[in-house]
Amino acid sequence: MAGNFGDRVVSAARERHAPRRGRRAGSRAGLRAAVLIALFSALFSGPFAAPLTAGADGVAHAATQSPNAGIATDPAAQNLGNALGPGAIVIPGNNAAAGGVASNVPGNVRPVAVNAQPNAGATAAQVAPAPQPSPQATVPGNSQFQNTEVVRQTAERFLREQTTGLPGRVTITVGDAVSERMPACSALEPFLPPGARLWGSTTVGVRCAGERPWTLYLQARVSINATYFVAARQINPGETIGPNDLSPRQGDLTLLPRTVATDAGQIVGTVAVNRITSGLPIRSDLLRSAIAVQQGQTVRVVSRGSGFEVSTEGQVLSRASAGDPVQVRTRAGQVVSGTVRTGKGGNVEVEVAL
């Protein structure tokens, strides 16, 4: 009886709990279907994916699109579709052979082609390059700092003006200004510093005398290519230099002594003070003018004015060269001062200023 009673108790319990187990099984099936729908919607969402819904039987079903037959091209997709049950559709992630579509539903699902072209506005927003800031042109005239190129040009122009009239061809090179943070100046004043010269390697200054004064010094090079003369033979002291004693040369005068002679007319007729070796440049400080008059020599004394001339004779009190000052005693016994000149016909005369 115990066995029968136990059988009845178990049977009764089974009968009593059977509806509950059915409800639990249905709930679990529905939950599994919902989970599968969410899972495969997330994994296989795409332009060709068909929507999945949970059926009354607890199986995921694809929404019916068309009576046309589906396409099954991937065995793995077939197996997954069979496992899900009838009505399910599986979209492979990337299957070029199948065109990205797989279905194991024979007659109730048709893949729907969706235009996958992205939004034109979004594409334009992605492709359009970010705006680049336009570079600002630096205008020296509008800058708060002085344009150093203007400073350099000012110094070069100053040197060209100062070297006007020098013999030969003048070449000027001015270096750039070192400082670039000087306040802008509308009136630049170039100048030559004390002790600087106008040829060779030199320094030129440029200053601004405005409300915020400053001074810059620039290095410069002034080359003078011209003709000069060297001794064609050795010239001894006291010898008068003639035209045949000179030989012309061409070169940069700034590399030679400052007193190098460049005018043959100023050399011929002068007397050498020291020995001049053949081939050496002839310098003006090595020459002196030839003696034009001797002490006691009678010369013509002349005074000239506007439209008239007065002349007399006198005796020179000391020897002198052409262009030198000298004193002369006239016949009347008066001593006058004048300058030795070469008069008409090569005669020496003493010109007395009125």
C-alpha cells in the first residue's frame, strides 16, 4: 500500500505540477527566442537582413516578404537556420559568392535589397577639409619694427653718394643689419663714424632720431677698380719723372696705398724724393714738385681783376715750385706775396691777389 500510496502521491504531484511545468517551458522557450532575436539582430544586421519575430511556438520566425524562393549558398548558414527552426533567416557577415545573402526558407522569404549609399550630407561633412587659416602677409611698412632691408639700402645709397667722383668703377657691398627688433622709423639718417673711410672695408652708421631713437652700424666693402701707375724703371732721388718712366696698371685701388698716383699729368715733371723701385706703384708722397724759381730770380709779378691786369717785375726771395707761395721784392722795394704759376709761353710768374 505504501508503494501504491507513494505512486499516487507522485502521480498526484505530477498531475498537479504539469500545468506549471508547461508554463515554465513556454516561458523559457519565449525567452530563448527573444534572446536569439536580439543576438542575431545585433550580429547580422545589414542592408539585407529580414526582421525576426517570436512565434507562438517559441521559435524565431522571419517576416514574410514574398512568395519567391530564398537563396541558400553557405552550408554553415544552412545548419544555423535548421537549428533555429523553420521561418528563420541567417545573413552571413561577408559572403561575396552569395552576394551577402543566405536563406534556408524555401518559399516564404525574399531578401530585400536596400540602397546602402550613405547620406550625401554626411559624406560631404566627412570629405570636406577643415578650413585652414590663411597666412598673413607681413608688410614691413605696417610692422612695428624697422625693416632692416630699408636700413641696408639707406647705407648703400649714402656710400654711393659719398664716392661720386672717384676714378674708375666703384662697387659697394653692404652687409645686413644685425638687429631686427628696432622700432620703425620714418626718417633714417646715414653717417660715417669717426675714423671710418670711404673705401675698402669700412663701417657705416644709420640712426633714427625719433621718439624712440636707435643707431645701427653696418659693415661695408667699397671697391674701386681704376688705372694707376708703377715705375717703369728705377727712379733715384732728385730725378725728374718723365712720361717714359710710367707704366699703367689696372686694379682695386683700395688694396693699394692710399696715396697711389692715378693721374699721369700730376706725375710728369715732378721730382722723386726717395728711390722708387721698378714695378712699384708711384705714390704722391714720394714726389715733390720741381723747382720752378730760384732765389734771386727775376720774375713777372701780375695782379688780375675784373676786366684788367697789372704787372711789374721783381726778385724772388726764395726758391719755390709751381703752386707754392713765394715772396717777391718789386722794383719799388715793396715786398709782396704771391703764388708761383706757369704763365704764357711756359714762363714763370708770381700771381699776387688783390
